[in-house]
Amino acid sequence: MSRRLRRLPAALLPVVLLAGLTACGGGDDSSSASSPLDSVSISGDVGKEPTVDWKSQMTVNSVSSKTLTTGDGAKLEEGDTVNALVWIGDGYTKKQASSGFDRSPEQVPIDSNGNPAIIDALKGQTIGSRVAITAPADKIFGASGNAQLGIGNKDGVLIIIDLVSLAPKPLDGPQGKSQPAPSWAPKVVEKNGAVTSLDFSKAPKPDGKLRDATLIQGTGATVKKGQNITVNYLGQVYGAKAPFDESYSKGSPLQTVIGAGQVIPGWDKTIVGKKVGSRVLLAIPPKEGYGSQGSPQAGIKGTDTIYFVVDILAAS
């Protein structure tokens, strides 16, 4: 998943690949319990933030999971995406590291794009369930642990996941009626049905305004603020010959929350209200993008207007 669109880093499962803190485990308070979950008491209803009472430090040598509450909804299968609420705790410090129960549910793919430890624990579970996963930090976050969450690579990690609902299957591409492009729009260049670049040769210079145009009018549900969306996208600086980022060639659309500050403002202000199945073209001035600092790692200066093609494939 590209991070160039994000205004703030994700706090939950998308951080599993981030490097971080060195080992900080050990100590006389380590639990000698036969199961890591014997080190903790978990209570509360599904859908509400769990109450977690630590009895002792949690020592975890391998990945394991337990269904705390069994829901009566659909069973998760390979290829599904589940909307989930996620709580993460550090068994060494005996503290909460992160909680998503005050935000919109996180989308967790049950496929090869996800973390194997998470996928193995969730596959076959039913919607409405609460699942607890215990694992060494390096099995979840990689060899360095997770500095963002304050978790060392040798710490035991407790993850509590509430399975809220199944996310709709994303479309393969935009579906709907084509609309004429406005006069400010660059040409969308495609190859074998995938967007590859934007051609600015006949496009006027940007005027500093946030602009959006629907090139294909989808017929699906209207995207609402706070929803999880699945999109394919391509971003390119005005006048550039090649994109600075895109998802079309990667075979893995972006999943993010819209209208909640998790992406640049220009996206939040234009994607909300569009329909699933639409292809949208955006012109985003600096103040609605990356500001006066730009995004040097992407080659975006603080004076650049950036353009995006966005195909809205799902929303839930």
C-alpha cells in the first residue's frame, strides 16, 4: 500500500511492515503460564472497546489465537475483506499500544496481501466474533518490532479483533457511463485497460483551484464520510512525463478511510459524495495536497499542482 497519499500513518494493521524498536523483553515479572492468555483477563461486548486486565507479563513463543466470542454472521473465506475493530497491547509493558475502537473499522483482507498470522487466525471465523491473537512481535511487525507503537521486537503482543461486517467485493474497474472531460483536464493514457499516465500537452496551466470531474459516472452506492474505500489511482505532477505513484500496475488497490484525515485534504473533499464505479479526475493545489513543504521523496515541490485519476471500486 502506498503511503504517499496518507496525511497521517495508519495506527493499526497497516503498520505491520514498519521497522522499529530493538528488543526490550525479559524481566522477573514474566509469566510462566501455560498459555499466554493466562496472563490477562479480557472482558466486554463485541463492538465496544475491550477491558484488558494484565495479571503478569506475557511471554509468547509462537503465534496462537482463541475465539473469545462466536458471532452468528457469515463465515470468512479466502478472498474476503472484513471490517474489523482492532486493539493491540504490549505484553512486556502490560499497556495498550493502539486501539481502533474510537474510529471507523479497519479493512483486513483475508488473502495473501495480509499478515499470515492474522489471516490464519481469522479465516473461518464468523462475523460478530471477537478473536484474541498472541504472537511474538517480530511475527506481526517484522524483525525490528514497531517503534511507532512502542513495541520491541522480542515483546509478546496481544491483538483483539472484533469482526464487524464483510466488506463488499471491489469492482474490477470503473463501471458506468462515460462523461466528457472538462477543458482543464489532461488526457488519461491507458494501456490494456489500465491507466499508465496523464498527458498534459493540451491541458492549461493549473489555476490554483481544487477541481474534480467525473469521467465515468458509476451506478453504485454514494461514498460517505468515514467509510472505507477501495480504489485504483494514479498521481502525476502537472507537466511531468511520468506518475509519482500509482496502483494499477501493482494488482493491489488502495484501501483507506475517506473524509477522516487519513489522506490528503484534496481527496477527502472530492471523493466523498461520488458513486462506487466512478472514475474521477482531480486537480489538487498545494494547500489541498502536501502544503508548502511538498513531498520530496515523491518529487513533489511545495508549488506543484498534482493530478489524480481515481477509480472507486468499493465503499463500506
